[in-house]
Amino acid sequence: MPTAIAGRIVPMSQALGGLESAAFKGRVWIGDDGTIAAVTKSGKKAPAGFDGARLVDVGDNLVLPGFIDLHSHLAYASLPLWTQPGRARPYAHHDSWPGESSYASSNTWPAYALLTAAPAELLAYAEVRALIGGTTSIQGSPPSNRPLDGWMIRNIEDERLGKSIPATRVLASTLTLKPDQLSTRATQMRSGAAFIYHCAEGQPGSIVGREFSSLRLAGCLQHQLIAIHTNALTAADYQTWNDAGTVVWSPFSNLWLYGVTTDVPAAMQKQRVCIGSDWGPSGTRNVLGELKVAHLVSKDRSWGLSSFDLVKMITCNPGDALASAWGKVVGRLQPEALADIVVIASKAGGNVFDTVLAATEDDVQLVVVGGKPLYGTAGLMQASGASDARQLQFGSLDRRLAMRRFESGDDIWTFAEVLARLQSVRGDPKGEIERTRARGVATALRGGPTPLRLALDMPTGKAPVGGLPQDLATIVVPPIQSIHHDAAFFASIPNRGFHGGVLDGLQAFYS
């Protein structure tokens, strides 16, 4: 049924006759089609057809567009932060660290064990981890044998919006493409596709700067290009990108691996900048955590980025990067936009963007995707009509999660069941992989449905064959990490990586 969310509205939009930084008491009116019908200030009448709408009153809490994480790798979400033992200097570029002796055994093998034996559970874990940080759209779905859209949060590469978006509308590549492949991408972008590309990830002056030159020569420096990282680029490089596109900044991962990060002030002169959380081995739990890292880096480098600048990087900036490819407004609360919404705890008064910057998982009160309440407090989920919501506990929080099994789409699925399955694989990776493979063969012989299969989207390192060691008994899956930023996460940061202590300051936001 139609719904109205009432609170302090932060629309991140100029469509309502104000500024992008405006905030006001009002209501967001959501239609049955999962889009926003209207956004009104308090005292205004309901739009036509909304007289009997369900009201979700969040008081003085903030109502914002759902957060968009434009760079992640969901298949690695369960893994802890990784460093090569004894490594004393930062890596030069993205081809340096996959060759380390501990890389495959610490990252590739456990990730592949989980996605082979428990693919749906691994996806559920990764999406719930994003969801509790207010994320409603995320990039970085693992390659799959079936579409992943329409389940929980929006998987950006797979999003079809009810089959209205062609499969070739959002293209992505983690690995470096050849000139002829880039030329094809240039043609596709001119036809309206978005192209998400890992580019120039490493230190300035390293060989990966050539990747940007290859993009330029192939005609890919278009407004539809979404370039991830670019931390090897100089200010002069950004000036050659004349058709304003998008840069995705992952400061935690950049500093952890390379000791440097994107020249954001230079990029902002010509491009829109967004933020991405990257992956478990060198990233934050969710994009709300990465927002704080961006603030720490800005402060350390005296860039002067405001909290408003930063909040734009996880709402309207990535939304605008996707809007032309999707054919829908996202990342802004305005009529006809996708009804992807997050509610953040707040008190009356104060700078709303400072409140979002300081917010943690504790402050995420409600998350709505396409008008459907997926996660939130018990009271707000009940008020939103989420009758299928079940308890989700982590840390000291007691929340509700509305999740149904990926394969059937009907049966209610609890996060406790997801974790139990991942723990089973962790306890016996060899046995669970072999049993899963055997079930797949038996199902195929019976003519049954093809099981969900996933693959890794990152370099696998030197040793694996097909992503796994030949001797499955050598796989060790590390403890499944907490889905939120907890004490164990913060304890694993100091005196590791190459951030010079900048990342140590993240814990202060969560104290």
C-alpha cells in the first residue's frame, strides 16, 4: 500500500525549489510502484491517491536517500584485513600484492570455498553487512550464472528495474582490458551504457598510469565512465578528461596497500567523486564507515572537504553517475526517483551532514529499497508493514531484517541461518565443497534446476587452480567477520598496512 515517511527530510535535491543542502520537516510519499510520488513539507496535503497511506513517523530523525556504495567486492566480504607478514614497504600497484606468498591462502581459497559451498549465504552475508550501514545499492557482485537483481539491495551491475534495463546497460571490469575491448566499451558508452572500470590503482609514477592513457586513446574518457581508484593519476591527468565523468574513491584500501590515495581535490575540479568501501582484506565494513575514512584523509591532508561534500559522495553523486544508464533518478529524494531511503537517528537542530558523518550502525533506524522495508528497528519495521521481518542481533543492537531465501524468493530466511551455514563451511571446507559438487551433479542428472554458481572477480594469485588449491584439505577459512565495525576490527588496524596511522582514528567515531 502507499506509504509516507515523516521526519526531517534531507532530499539531496534541487528539484524541490531549494538547495541540495536543504533539510526540512516533511514527508516522503512512496507509491506502490516503488518510486517516490512526492516530497512535501509539514502541513501540506497528501498527493492524490495517498489519503489512506500508511504513515511511518520517524520524529526528528533524518530521512535521506539510501547510500550507494560504488565500489565493493561482495565475494570477499567475510574475510579479515590482510597484510603480507614481514612486508615493510607499500605496494607499487594492483599487480604487486596478488603475488605475495600468503595472498591465495588468506584470501582466494577461503573466499572460493564459501562461494562454492554456500553461494547464496555468502551473498546474503555481504548484502546484510552493507544494509546495516544504510546501503541500498552496491557495486561488485560476483560473476553469477543468474541475475542477482530484485532480491535485497540493488546489485548495480545486475540491476534491471523489472527488466526495463538491458543487461548491457551497466558494464564493469576489475581486470585491465585490451585496446580493442576498450574501444568496444567506448562505443557502448556513446550508446548510453555506464562503464565501471578499475583504473590506475597504485602509486603515482607506477606503470598502472598507462591504464588511463589507454582509456584516453580508446575514446573512453566520457561522462559515462566510472573510474575506480585512479590514485596513480596526477592533477594534469584529470584535466585531460574533458567530458565530466565519475571517480570512485576508496581511501582505506588505497592507504592500506599503497600508502597513497586519490587526489580528490584535483578530481573534483572536473569530475564527480564518489566513495566505495572496497573489500574485506583492505576495506571498511560498509560505505558509512568509509565516509569517516574519507573525512580523516581530508583532515590529514588539509583538503577541507565538508560533511556535505562527503555525504554527496554516497548519495546524489553516485546516483547521478547511474541515472542515465538506469533511466531513473536515484540518490535523491524527489518525485519519480527510486524509493531507496535510509533513516538516521538524530536530534532536532545541528548540522544534518555532520550527523550523517558521525553516524554508525547504531544510528541506522530504517532502510527501504524500492519502497520495501528491509531492515530497521522493531518499531519502525512494524510501522512500515514488514510482517516478514525477523530478529537480527549484532553487537548490542536488536534489529529486524526482512529477508527471503534467494533460491525460492518465498521462504523467510534469518541471518542466524545464514551464519550457521557459513560456519559449517568454515568447519569443513573440503567436505562441504565436495558435498556441494556432488549435489550439483546429482541435480543435473535428474534434470533439476541449475544451482546458483558464483565466481571471484579479483586476481587469484599464483597458486590456485580454478580458484582453489588442488588439495582442498589445505584450505583454512578464517573466522567469519562481524558485519559491523567492532572492537576486533579496530584492533586489527594499528601497526599494519601503510597508512601511517591515519586509519587508527576511525575507532574514535565508534567509541
